[in-house]
Amino acid sequence: MTDNTPVDPVLLEQLKKLQAKYNAMGQDLSSYLDGLLYADYLTYWDYIHLDTLLSLQNPKTQFPDEKIFILYHQITELYFKLILHELEQITANPQPGEAFFIDRLDRVIRYFRHLENSFDVMVQGMEKEQFLKFRMALLPASGFQSAQYRMIELYSTDMINLVSLNDRPGLQGAPIPALLEKLYWRSGATELASGTKTLTLRQFEQKYTTEFQEAGERLKSTNLLQLYQTHFSASPQREAIVARLREFDTLANVLWPLAHMRSAGHYLHKSPEDIKATGGTNWQKYLPPRFQKISFFPALWSEQELQEWGKAAFMETAAK
Ligand code: HEM
């Protein structure tokens, strides 16, 4: 049976364009149209690989709340990926315009706000008794080993700003490998009793040091701080850009770390003596932003604000 309905001229026009496109690559359009005839319609579940995604939560214990722990870590890593997706586009753009820079920073800020606001899923959302048991089956793995978290830092600032405060004076202008040795997080995940690096830290360093060094070299002149200094520090939109950089700095280096620290306080809080006795780490000295004083954009803060880094937010949190 033939269909005598005349072919829509819009369709004919589209066919002509398709033919030109495929001819240009030496391809036979007709064969591709055959493929279209036989192909299935795309479904939601195939497009986002839903079955794979939902098969990636595999607890190590029988405690139901361990699934919450896995899912929320995965959700956080996906948000980190969204953040890196934006930072990658900003830093790969040789001439980022103001509107582009502002818009992409807004996206990064939006993602970080979600992360900060949702951290209660960890603090309130699991039974402490279950957490304290299932976490023993997960040792020595730790969120500390999140490489995406470290990559966000490397995309955002010069490596010197990620070096422990005490080591900075001697390392101004030092090459990337020397800075890498003294990054602030290399003093985290350390045994409180002996001061030695935990397996958590050693395995992390072994797997990622080369990758971090390459990123440090690659981003030396294109990280966010450098882009700001080169393109925007004298621009008419400077104020709007500075406001966003400061908000990003606060979210990444004060508010998220504080939200995260509340979970360590809630589940792991013990006196330093008890922590020592149970082979715990130095997290009480390491996690508080007011001790680390990491800022991606120190020149955008006053001396006093840097001195009191995280203090006001900490007092607010402690009063809750
Ligand atoms: C109940 C929930 C959690 C607890 C009790 C907890 C505990 C800790 C502790 C104690 C540390 C310090 C390292 C150490 O001493 O071993 C740490 C570091 C870290 N955790 Fe968590 N964590 C929790 C949830 C999460 C989640 C959901 C993420 C998301 C990926 C995460 C990411 C990190 C990161 C990135 C660090 C390194 C922070 C830094 O270097 O400043 N944690 N965590």
C-alpha cells in the first residue's frame, strides 16, 4: 500500500541538509536512514544508565543505614563532578568574558550550597549505633581519599595557598613538586598517638600524587585565582566577581568543612586520650577550618578576616 500524502517541504529541506552533511564526509545518507528505521526509540532509563547507576550501592554489612552512607558519598562525588565540569570550562577558556565567568561561578556556588545544606543527611540521618559498627567494616577507606575534592582545590588557586601555613614562607616561588610535598592535607589522616601517616593517607598519595602534580603544572597560570588577577581585577564587573569568589571561598573552605566536621563531632567525638587509645587520627586538630586557614583567594580578605578564618561560622554552628 502506498501513502500518497505529499512530503512536507520542510522535511525535504531537512533531507537536503542531511545529504549535504553526509556527502561532505563521504557517507551514504540512505544507509543511515535505514539505520533510523530499525533503531529503537531512546528511553529515559537507557539514556541515563539508570540500571547501572542504581546497581552501584553495595554495602559491606547488614546495617540498613550503610546504604545511606554510600548513597550520600556518591551524591557528593556527583556534585563534585558538576563543580569540576564548570571549573574545567572556565579554566580552559583562553578569553573568559565577564558574563561567562560570573555565570559559571554562580553554578559552582549553587552546587556547593546544595552540598552544605544537605549534609544533615549524614549528621541526623543515620543511627549512631549502626554507623559506629558498619564503619569498622570500611577501614581504612575514608572520604579523605576523595581526589575530586583535591582537584577542586587545584583548579581554584595557586598551589602555595594549599600549603600548610607554617611552611609557606620558605616556599614562595618554589616549583610544583616542592609545594606538593607540603600540601596541608598531607598532615591529615595521621595517627594521633605516633604522628605517623595512616594507611588511608599513604594509599591516597600513592594513587594520586602524579595526577595532582600534572594538574598543578597545567593550572599554574589558568586556575581561578590567576584568571581573576589577569582578566578581572581591574574590570568594571570587579565587585560582582569578587563577591562571588568570596562566597565560593567561604562555601568551600568554611561552610562545607564545618557541615562535614559536625558529622565527625556527632559520631566520633571523644577525648583526645580516648582517640589515642583506640588508634584514632588527628581529625580534631585537622578538620576545623579555623586551624587550617585555607583560602583560595587570600588577597580578597582583610588580615583580620584571614586571622579569624571560620571562627564566626564555627561559633554560629556551635550555638545551634
Ligand atoms: C558520618 C559521616 C562522616 C564522618 C564521620 C567523616 C569523618 C571524617 C574524618 C574523621 C576525616 C579526617 C580524616 C581522618 O582523620 O581520617 C574526614 C575527612 C574527609 N572527609 Fe569525611 N566524614 C563523613 C562523611 C563524608 C562525606 C559524605 C564526604 C563526601 C565525599 C566526606 C569527605 C571527606 C573529605 C573530602 C575529607 C578531607 C577533608 C580535608 O582534607 O579538609 N566525608 N572525614
